[in-house]
Amino acid sequence: MSFTPENFTVWAEIPVTDIDRAIAFYNAVFDTEMKKDETGPNPMAMFPTSDPENGIAGHLYPGKPAPEGAGPTVHLASPGILEDALERVRQAGGQVLSEPFSIPAGRFAYCLDPDGNSIGIFSR
């Protein structure tokens, strides 16, 4: 029997060197409101979803990022027009590495956050 879940990816963790700077970056790029949560053993900031009980997201946490662009790429949903989000990446201190690509599911571009984490910004 083959394992075929509804969603194979269930969570993503993005290590950052300065959680406050990372929260500011991701809030600016994705026009969202991530907040630092210090209730656990380490501070973190969760990506919000419209369904907090069942949404698939991830979080930022203090950690050691892979060397610039060498770690896995986490693709995140763009609010609105992809090109506008890419401009916010530049303005918030990240790097846009590619022009948008079209794929059957939508469009995306590769970027780096201020810590060098590889992110894809995806739009339908």
C-alpha cells in the first residue's frame, strides 16, 4: 500500500539569527502579523493561517541557518500580486534571485531572507 496523505508537508521551521528582525521581514513581505511567542522553551513566531486548528504553516525560531541559499527552499503564499511581494522582499532587506516562473499551479520566484534562507514566494 502507498502512503498518500492529504498534505505531505505538515510543518516548516525556518532558523533565523535575529527573531525580531525576521518577524519584521516576514510581516513586511507577506503583509501579515507574526508575533513572538515566548511561552515555550525557545522564542518563536508562527505563520498565521485562516484555520488555526488545521492550517499547514510553520514558524521562525532562533537557530543557525544553512549557508546562504544552501538549505531547503520553503515556498510561502504571496498576498496579492507576486511582483508587489518581490518588491517588498527588496525593501525589507532580502534578495530576489529569479524572475517569476509560471507552473501549472501558479507562479513563484526564488528569494533569500536576510539570513540567507531560501524562500519561494508563490501566487496562484
